[in-house]
Amino acid sequence: MPKQCWQHEGAEPDYRFTLANERTFLAWIRTALALDAGGLAVVHLLPPLAAPSVQVLLGAALITLGTVIGAASYLRWRENQRALRNGDPLPPSLLPAALAAPVGIGSLIVLTLVLVTGLG
């Protein structure tokens, strides 16, 4: 007997919850795209802040974070949808911390580079 697809588990949830879950997923996707665009901008549009390798590393870090957030947002959407269908509590999410910590650290790095470059 074939395994039942998770999309057919449990009962169909209230469409409002399904649509709210989808809106949240799309917000995470927009965030991932913004990180990708920010990474490209750091590499190609900013004037040199320090050694070129610093800009490339910072840009690559932003694009990598965008990739991780994009993939994780789908997994989060799927797990939320599964919980909604089965009447279970929504699972906890690490996405906010996974985004806030690197963005905060990256912001401090950029601030330091701006201050050093601007004052030096």
C-alpha cells in the first residue's frame, strides 16, 4: 500500500489558516530574495570598504543566508501545514534566530568597516 502524501493527512484546515501560513512563507521568501539582492549589491555596487575579499565574503554570506532562509521557509511552511491538517500545535521555529543572529553580526561588521574606512 503506498504511503499517504502529507497533503492528504488529517482534515482540511480552515482556509484562513492555510492562507496565513502561505503569507508567512511568502514573507520569508521575500526576505531570502532581499538577502540575495543585498549580497549582490555588496559585491557589485558598493565602493570598496576594505580589501575586496571582505566584500566578496560579506556578499557570499548574505547570499548563503538567503539560500538557507529560502529552503528553510519551505520546510517550515510544510511542517505548519501538516500540523494544521492534523490539529497539532505548530512546531517551534528556529528561522527568526537563524536570520537575526547573522544579520546582526553582519551589520556590526559593515558598521565597523564604514567607521574604519570613513575615519582612516
